[in-house]
Amino acid sequence: MYRTIFFLSLFLLVPQSLAASVDESSNLTLELVVGQLEHEQGTIEKLQLSLAAEDDTWRLQARVDEVSSPELEKPLKDLQLECEHVRIDWPALACEKASLRLADSPWGRQEVDAALDWRSAQDWQLSFSGLKYAGDKVGGQVAMAGETWQLQVKAGALQVQRIVPLRQALRDAGLESATGVLSADVSAQGDSTGVQTLKVAGTARRLAWSDAEGLQAAENLRANYAVKSKNTDGHWSGNLQLRLNSGELYSDPVFLDFKAQPLNLTLRGAYQPASKRLRLDQFSLDAGKVMQANGKLVLDTKRLKLRDAAVQLKLSDLDKTYAVLLQPLLIGTGLDDLEVLGSAEARVALKAGELVSADLQARQVDMADLNGGFAGLGIEADVHWRGVGESPASRIDFENVQLGKLDFGASRMRFNTRGTYFYLLEPLVIPFYEGRVVVNDLTWLSTESGPDAGFSLLVSDVSLQALSRAMEWPEMSGAIDGEIPRARYAGEELRVDGDIEIRAFDGRMLLRGLRLQQLTSAAPVLEAEMELRRLDLAKLTKTFSFGRIRGRLNGEVNDLQLVAWEPNRFEARFYSPEDDDLPHKISQRAVEDLTELGNGVPGALASPFLRFFEEFSYDRVELKVAQRGDRARIGGIPHENGGYYLVKGSGIPRIDVIGRNRDVAWSSLLARLKSIRADGIAVE
Amino acid sequence: MTMMQRMIGWPLMALVLASCVTINIYFPEAAAEEAARTIVRDVLGKEGESNGQAPEQDKPQSSVQNTQLLLIAARVLDALVPSAHAAAPVNIDISSPAIKRLRASMSRRQSQLDPFYRAGAVGFANNGNVTIRDASAVGLRDRGKMKKLVADENRDRAALYREIARANGHPEWEADVRNTFARVWREEARGGYWVQSPQGSWNRK
């Protein structure tokens, strides 16, 4: 705009090369009429100029039908300039109060008051007020001193949607509906080569915008801003200060409420037009406890990409950082509903668009999944990552980790990172229910399709009693030992090689072929096979409030599939081993329980004779259950009459428990099992 | 029969017989629709029951037509080849614990999603998911919450379709289950909800 005013002033007030006709009366009047005036910067159509002498001053009246210029979006129409008192002291010229009227212009109809003090082409000053622009009346001053010009413009309430270049820039960014009010105090200085310094400061009020999808939107923003910049041989340098202190911003997926947490941004840097790079020697972003960041950046403005960076982040309240910044970014993952406490600091460096190093320090961090999935308490971390070469050793110490109902004790993890790869520097020893879990090997590779992790571990001397109490199972005694030589987690699936041995009930149970799929979904799937060897039935039945059976038990559970931790299918067989060293005895109640399990009818031992005996001898027990959905098929030792023995008796009196029903609903079988556990059977 | 005819004929016969067996295991569209309607009405609550009376006028989706064509083909082949098994009546089981858990989770979420459905911000997409169709229909503050609800709902819906297929012993039915649900969600949507037609256009119910 200053160029246009400058250009107009040249045309209208310095008509050096025009021919003139003069009429003379009692007072001297000069009149000039020009049909057309052409200049490389534009064209003037029909200029009428009248200069009348009144006492010691002159009265100036000028009228131009049209002024057009390539610099003007549209021509100036019907321009009228009037000055009642022009003081001429050739070549000096001054008008303290002039009025300029335009019927039409790129800024619409204008009525501008102006004052001019012209001493020479190198020494003049023009001030103006009432220039209508973007819904506001703008005032200012242009001055020439030697080769240097100065421009000052003040605007109190510019309407953002009517500032054409700004509206265009916002449109280019996809923000169609931008509104708001802007005040600006502009001060610029330059010479014939262009602008040398530029300072703009002001406030933005009621700023709002939205893209078509509503993914980038702001409402009622209020900001103070100040920009200072300097041009040195085509290189711009300067600084920006911005404070957002009210209003709301949604930049998918992050929502910021500046009233709750104002944001201060300070930038100092330079722009290099040749390489189209914006170099920020110092940038500082202060969002209070949510985040404080400072450092250096180089931005590629052509590709709109961060090129180089050295940034320090201070997250003094992770609870706030998580709520405002992290949770929205984690939506859809298993980490989008956490409570996080503590603080952290991070350093990140980028070179040529690539991440070259990252360091994280976390202090006194407690985090918990609000859905009860996991928790970690007392976490202290120093994690280092380098893009090239070996990274410094990293550590994560924690006081306690919970996975579901499982509770792991304090431990220290030492590891190293290399590229997208992570590995342990020393075995990770985690106390676990009076025993321990030793993770010998843990690797983590980040791939495009998600993490690909592997581990091997040893479990030793874990108390089955403590574990069963924690899991709210019937209390069992014994210990768990096991080795997982290799487990791999990839594509939402955890696959475990090797056997987990559980020493319990004086025997052992082997869990093998463990596979967990869709771990983060609402219905995780677990597949495994189990082998039971020489369990002491007396201890087992005591634990599960089942009638007492003495002897040993073997078993196999094949093709076990749990969906959402409930059995979906399995094929199980439990039976007396051939070389049992314990006496085979079964109590009255156990007979009742087994009978009920097989038939759903209690009270099998109604005979007073049989009730006389506390327990009976048996040859073998066997139970086969094949479950698939809600269908379960029960079997045992084949019986010649078509049924099956659950208990094949021996001695006198001999008791056989023979099942007849083969197909039952799994839900009712479960209900029967539960009722046995809950109530027991009173044998009369 | 010449040697040539035999060489071509036997594999063709084998193919026809094999086809018969394959076609008999068809997706039980009607049973799946009934199951889907039960679940959808349960999730959407009582108002959904009164809304679902008028099935939509859209032509059946191509997958349905394909199923019917296959069914007809199967019946023709059944008549031609006596050894082919008759298609047994199939029920869709929706009683597995995983399905119950997913239904409960979706029912709990429904009351939170309802205002977003009514505002037109979230709609029932034609792929059986919910989708944000106009984020600007809700305040900036609620957009993150809406995004999370939509992500959680879609995670449950994906798991539900997968579980129904798996619980019924045919994991390969997942896409058919999803298609059936997409239609039933559309039909059962409450008044004021936005639904996407199979052709992709959005309409307010």
C-alpha cells in the first residue's frame, strides 16, 4: 500500500513534465488539463488541476477520472484531491489539510484526510487518516529523508476475512472460513531497493477458522504479536513474539484451551530466500506445565518440512502433557486411557530431515491404565537413542509393575538401542511372587506394521499359593518353574516356544505352544496345550472343594482356545496313571460330585448300606471333555453297555460311576462345577 | 468315450463334485440378519426397536445376490448329483462370552455416542463401522472425545464381526457378517441418525 501512495503522490503533486495553460484574472489561477498521462508505472486518464492564489496561500483542486497501474488490483476511479491552503515556497510545498476522495478503488470508496509537507523529492512527508481498509479506518505517515523512506501505519480493527493477502494465504492452507479482528502497528523503513526493516505489532481478537472437515479449527482466539525484521542484501532476519491467551484451537487430534493454559512463542531467526530456508537460531515455546520447548530449527519452506533441529523439551507435569498432547495422539491404541504422573525431559536432534538422536529422562513416573490392564509405579528412566553408531547405555528402573492382576516387584532394566532395534545389556531380574522372572534376552524392533519383539525368560520358585491368591483362584500350593527359550510378539500376536513347568500338587503341569492373539482387542485369543503329570489328587481335590480322592492324576488338554479369557474349545483327558504309587480311594462326596458332573442329578448314594462307608477303593478314574462353543462332549473309560466309567471301582463294596450322557451344554456343565465348588454335596 | 473325452471329462466331473461340496457351506444370510438385528437393537436401546420396522428400499447388496446365486447353483447341483449334501439349517450363535462382552461394551458406549450421532457428526458408514462425517458439528472441546469413542466403537465392531464368524466355526464369514451388520445398522438407526447408503451417499433418518 505504501508504494501505491508513494506512486500517487509522485503523479499528483510533482507534475514536472506537463504542459500547462494559464488563465489570469484578479487572483492568479493556474489550470492544467491533461487528457492522458502515461508512465511506466501506470496511466492517468483526464487530469484536471487548478491552483488558485488566495492571499499568501494557494488553493489546490485536482481531479482524475481514472488511475490504473499493474500494481493496483483495480483502477482508482474519480479521484478528487482538495487542499484549501497550499503554501508554496518553491520548490517547497505544504498542505496541512487535504482531502482525497475516490469513488472506487481496490479498497472501495475512500475519503481520506491528508497532510503534505514537501521540501524536495528527497525530503517530504505525507500523513493520512481515514483510509478505509478491511473494515477499518487506517491512518499513517510516509516520509522521505534522502534516499530513505519511512512508513508508519496504524489500524485498530482490521477484519481478517477482508485482508486479501491473508485471506488468500489461509485459503491456500485450506481454511476457508477465517474471521477475526486484527490491530496492527506497522513501521517500515526502506530505500529504492525495497523494504529494509519492518516492525508489526498488535493484537488479534475473536480469531476463528475451520477447514471443510472441521479437523483444523479455532474459535475466539486472542493473541498478542510482535514481529521485527531486517533485510540485509535480500536476507531477512528478525524475531517474533506471540502470546495466545484466550480461545480454543483444535488441530486434529490435539485440542488446546489457551484460557486454561496460555501459550508463548518466541522465535529469532533468518530467512534465506535462495535456499528457501527459515533458520531459527532460537525458538522457545512455553505452554506451562503441558510443555516447554526451546532450541534451534531449520525449516525447508519449499517443502514445508523440518530439516534440522536441536530441541529440548521439558514436561514438568506428565499428567497435563498426557491429557493435552499425548492422549489424543494415542487414540486407538491401548495407551489412550492412562493416568500418568511425574515429569520428564527430552532432547531431540534432526539433521537433513532425519532423526539423529533422542534422549529421554523421566523422573518419579507413575502410570496406570484406567481400564485396569497395566500399571507401572516409581519409574525412573534414562533412555538414549542415536541414529548412527552405538547409543549410550539406557536404563529404566521401576518399583512395581502390574499386568492385569499380576504384580511384579522392583527391577532395573539396562539396555541399548541401535536404529529401530533394542536389546538388553544384562539379564532383567524381576521379583515375582516369592520367586523371580529372569529375562535373559529382550529385543524390540519397530517396523511399519508395528513392534516385532522377542524375549526369552526363566521363571523360578514362584509361589503358586501367592499367585493363586493374587489371581483370586482357589488357593493352591506348589511352585512354578519354567523356561521360555523364545517368545515373539509381532502383528498383535504373542507366540511362545518352550514349556512352562508348574510344580504343583506334588506333580507337574506343562504349558506349551502358548499363543496370544489380538492382545489389545476386547476379545483376546489364547491358544495353548497342557500336560498334567502325577498330580496328587488328594491335594488337588482339597484345593478345589471337591470330594476327596486319593491317587495320582495325569492329563492332557489339547487344542485349548480361550476367547476373552473364557474357554471356546478344548479337548481334555484326565486319568489315573498306570504306575500309580498312591492308594486309590474316593470319598462318598467325591462320588456324588462326579455323578452330578456326569448326570446333573445329585443324591446317587441313596443306599443306607453304601452310606456306611467313608470311602471306596477304585481302580481308575478318567474324564474326557471335548468342548466347542456351548457344546461339550463327556466321556471316560469305555463301558461295554454303551456308557463310560468316570470311576472304575475295585474291591468291596465296589462303586462304579458310569456316565450315560455324552453331550451336554458347556454352560450347564460349568454351572454344575461351580455349584460343587460353592456348596458341596451333603450325603445323607 | 474316447480317451480325449475321458481326459477332459473326469477332471470336469471332479470339479463339479468338488464345487457341490464347497457351495453347500453357504453363509446363512437370514440367520445372520436375525442375529445382527438382535444385537443392533440391544446396543441402540429401545428406540431402535420401533425404528427398524421398515426395511430399507435399497436393492440387496451384491454379496447377498452372490450368496443367493450360489444357493440356487447349489440346489441345481444337488438335484443333478445325488451324492451332494443337502444344506443343513444353520443358526448363528451369538452367545459366546466374547460376543456378550463386546455387546455390553458397545451398549455402554451408545449413550455417549448418541449426541454425536444426533448432531450428524458421526454416522453409520456402509462398511459396518461408524465414521466422523462432520467434525464441525460438535464443539472443538468434544472433538477429541468423539474421536476416541469412534476408535473404540470401531475396534469393538471389528472384534464383534470377527467373533461371530469364529464362534460359528467359519472365520471366513467375517466379511459377510460385516456386510449384514452394515445393512442392519442402517435399517435400525434411530431417527435423526445419519446413515451411508451402499452407494456412498449420506442420508438422515
